Amino acid sequence: MPSSSETALLFSSIARRYDFLNHFFSLNMDRQWRRKLVKLAGATDNARVLDLCTGTGDILLGFAGSNDTVSCVGVDISDKMLEIAERKVEKRGFAGRTELICTDAMNIPFADVVLLDGDTIRVEKLNPEVFTVLGPVKTPGVFPYPPDVEYNVMQALAFAGGLDLSLNPSYITMYRQDADGQIVTATFHLNSKTLATASGFMIKPGDVISVEMTADVRTRM
């Protein structure tokens, strides 16, 4: 696993492009997901919201904007991400009831939550039996990966409706987290020889298949 300093460096290096990449790779669906999250959480009057790994603060802003009596604390390990979050908070006029803290989420400066008699903690099983397809495809998203089947890279793209050929994408990348927590990749250029290789490359649950956003693709959008 990467160290705290490595994680901070990684996110600081992409902070300036972070919001754009979120919007691009989700086709702006990330905005809808955040609104739904805030609605489902249902912060009540005078609630205090703690957002760990707040990044550039969009979820935090959603809660602050949902109720004028809600106060929010956002924690992130990247000072560069928080600089962007701070500008957003000030622009929206939420500075008086929003606090941003730069620290590791594993060492936050808050006391443990006190449980009362009858309180319940529910630990839900993570379901990794899915794969994700992003980028210039017709229907990007998360797709189920049943335990009794195997899919290759080209079949994964087919689940997403295939490539958006109007953008003339040039290559795709498969991202996978190995047993040591490291991210490994495999890249396939979109020519007949490499596509034959991609057809024989089996993906695993949890893999992310991304049609990469090259400069050429951006000019066609």
C-alpha cells in the first residue's frame, strides 16, 4: 500500500484536473451521484457532517447547501485539493460553518463516537463482483461480473455499447489492483493486431477498463 506521503503527493499532482476528470469520465453523472448521496443521508437541522477524503469539497458543499443549519468538516490528506475546496467554500458563502482540515483520515482530530445502549453498527459486505468501463464509449458504467463466467477486454467494451467511433479513440487501458495493493495496467492500441490480443486478455472482478482521453480525443469532443 502507498504511504500517506505518497498518497498526498499523488492527489496533489492531479488536484488541478481532478474535477474535470470526474465530470469527463462519468459523463457528468458524478454530479447526480453526489446529489443523491446528500439526499439519502438526510442531514437534519443543526447536524454536523464529517466528510473524510473530501478532496475538492463537492460533497461537503452539497451538505452545506442542503440546510442552512448544517455545519461541515472536510478532511483530506492533500493540501492542494483543499486549496481548491476552500475557494469553492468561500465562493458559495459557507465559510462560517465549514471547516477544512489537512490530515490523514486514519488520524483525525476527533474523539471516538460514543455508543449508547441499543445502538447498532452494521458492517456491509463489499461486493467487488463488478467491472467498470469509462471514457468514450456509448454507455459507460459499472457492470456485474457473475462468478461463473469470464469476460475479455473486448467483451467488457461491448457491455458499454462499444467504442464511440465518432471520437476516433486510439487506445484503451485496463487498471487492476494486485494482491499487494499496487495498481497494474495493460494498454491496448486500437489496431487489428492489438485488438486480437485484447480479445484474449481476460479481465477480473474489480478491473477498470478505460478508453483513455488523449489530446486527439479532446479536440473531437
